Amino acid sequence: MEEKKIGFVSNYFGKISVAAIEITDGTVSVGDTLHFLGHTTDFESTVHSMQIEHKSVTEAKKGDSVGVKVPEKVRERDKVYKIVAD
């Protein structure tokens, strides 16, 4: 499986397990699988829903800041990759 860097974690909201992701390249859609990678972070998660400014969206593009629910803790500056089929 190939991975493409799409952005980084800019914030993490622990009580609701949501990562704020700054999209720096490409797009993210509901259904995509993301790989979170950092100093102590390394897991994959499928995007089931995401929000921009508290409004549900199905796609985010370069320049957007999007909130995504994650199953594990992430940290600021963790890198985010989108897994793309070969």
C-alpha cells in the first residue's frame, strides 16, 4: 500500500477523541484510511465522518482544517498520511 502525506495534527481534543488536521496537500474524503505517525504515534484509522467549523463535510482539501474522530491519542505535529491503493 502506498501512502501520501496530506497534512499534520494541529490539535487533539482528548475528551471527545478528535484530531484537528491541517490539510497541506491533496484531499481527504469520508471512507479514506489515514495513517497517523509521530514520535509515539503509529496507527491507521478509517474516516467515518469529519467536520469543518462544526459542520459535517464529506471532503476536505488543501488549506482546510478538519476535525476527525480517532481511536487513539494523537499529538500535535504528528504527520498524517492517506493510504492509497496501488
